[in-house]
Amino acid sequence: MLKPNDDYGGHGVYVGARLHDAAWENALTTALAGDYVVEEAIEPRAEEFPVSTILNGQFQPMFVDTNPFLFSGNVCGAMVRLSNSPIVNVPYGSGEIGFFLIEDKA
């Protein structure tokens, strides 16, 4: 995956596995001419999450992206996004949810 170094919202991102050879070659040319970051692309897994509406609640599979906040080497929170699509990005329809840590006191 190629991502611009200074952009956001999925702009200018190239996912190699989803491009045909000529499009990937064009993406490489674009990236080499600018400031891009190379990331290993992973397929997000769908997990069951409770989804509630005014009338009812149910569990449904959703793709999740968890981004922890680290301060002085410690995890102090996280931003979590959920989506019906494997492209877990807010401009593509994802939403942000709360992050909870549940500890077993036993």
C-alpha cells in the first residue's frame, strides 16, 4: 500500500492488491516522484459488534481498525473505527466508536 506522507481521508492511497499491473506501475511512478509511505496492507477482519437503533439492537459483523495512543511507551487510549466495508476510513462511511478496557478482577 502506498500513502501520501502529508494527506488524510484516503486521498492518494494506492492498494496494490486491488490494482491491475499498469495501474500499480503508475502508482509507483507517482509515489517515487513525491513523499509517500509504504505500508504492509492487511485484510481487516470482521468482528461482531452490538448495533442499536431506536427500535431494536442486534449484533452484526463490522470491520474494525484500532489505533492506540502511546505516551511514554504506555497505551493511554485508542481511536477505533468501524465499517461495513473493508476500507475502514471515515470518508468511505466508517464511524468512530468508544474504546473500553474491561479488566477481570478475579
